[in-house]
Amino acid sequence: MPARIYQRPKNAMQSGKARLGEWILDFVPAEARTPDPLMGWTGSGDTQVQVQLTFPSAEAAQAYAKKHGIDAEVHAVPPRKLKLQAYADNFR
């Protein structure tokens, strides 16, 4: 079953940087989600989508995937761009 490894993104709703160093391994859905005819909720029979493993580094996640025979793809993290701006720039 294919999986992807990526670094946890920063939460846009909070300014904190907790848990940003964690790497996540989660499985790619094997089947499409379908709506339930009675209630209209979406679901599928694929239970691997619910599994999300966290690791301290990308190497640890890759080692786990290799040990358990999981075909994992690492998604690189784009570099952060800081926009340095002074408060006085708002009045120019």
C-alpha cells in the first residue's frame, strides 16, 4: 500500500510553532469515498486512511516504511519565506 511522508505544516490559525519538527506517514486512499444512500455521509471501506504515524525525522519515517515493506514517497518541505516589514511601511 503506498504512503506519503511529509512534515507537519504550521497551523494558520495559531502563531505557535509546536510540533513543527514532526514528520507524518499516512497512507494514500485505496478506494474512493462514496456517499451513504440513507444518511448522505461519505465513507469507504479503506481503514488504512485513518492511520497517521508521527516520527521525529524523515529518516526515521523512511526506515519504518522500509522495515515494514511500505512503498513511501517523501514530500519535500518548501523553504519558508520571511517578509520583513516595518509598521511605518503601512503609511507610505
